[in-house]
Amino acid sequence: MLSCPRCQATIEPTTIQCPRCRLTLKAHGHPGIPLHRTEGDEPLCATCLYDADDSCNFPQRPHAETCTLYRSVNAAAELTLPTLSPGRRVSFWLRNHRGLVGLAGLLLFSLLLVLVR
Ligand code: SF4
Ligand SMILES: [Zn+2]
């Protein structure tokens, strides 16, 4: 269960408009289109990825208080942060470069053969 950001009434995740204070919660009257809303005085654009990479051409930029496309720079950064341990990354790399590893192994083996002769 969620609560309305304005009046804290209990709402369903798919609620389009708050039944108590009539706040619009979804865009275009569609439950599948979230309408992001500022919390406090800061416009959404200040923390939006599309403002940061200068790819947004919405007319409400850079003062959007509501936006359907808003994507937090922090969420995007968390997604791209390396979360694997170095050991796991090496094992992934080896798995993705099996051919190269095999070739290196073969070269090493030939080198050893030449050396022990
Ligand atoms: S997508 Fe919305 S919140 Fe993001 S920069 Fe554009 S107008 Fe601002
Ligand atoms: Zn409400």
C-alpha cells in the first residue's frame, strides 16, 4: 500500500487520482504511466539524468515539478556501479573470453614444450 504524497491517504499503486484530495498520481489517466513529483522546493530536473546529460527537450525543463520521464541520477549511478567482487569479475571475464584463454594456454604449453626439450 502507498500513501498520497499530499494528504497521506492510503492509495493503491495503480490509483490515478487521490480519492481524498484529488491529486493526480498518474499521467494521462493511465495507471501504467507514473507521474513523478518533486518533494520540497527543488525541481525534478535538478536530479534528473536527462538534465545531467542534456538530452531532455521538454518545455518544462529545468523547472519541472511533475514529469513522466524523470529518472534519478542517483538511481542510474547505482545501476552502473560495479557491484561484483574482483574475483567474480575475473571469473566472468574468463568465461566471456574462453577462446582467448584457450589460445593463451596453447601458446604457454608450446612454449613449455620448447623449453623442456
Ligand atoms: S525528463 Fe522531466 S525531470 Fe528530467 S530534465 Fe526533462 S523535464 Fe526535467
Ligand atoms: Zn491525497
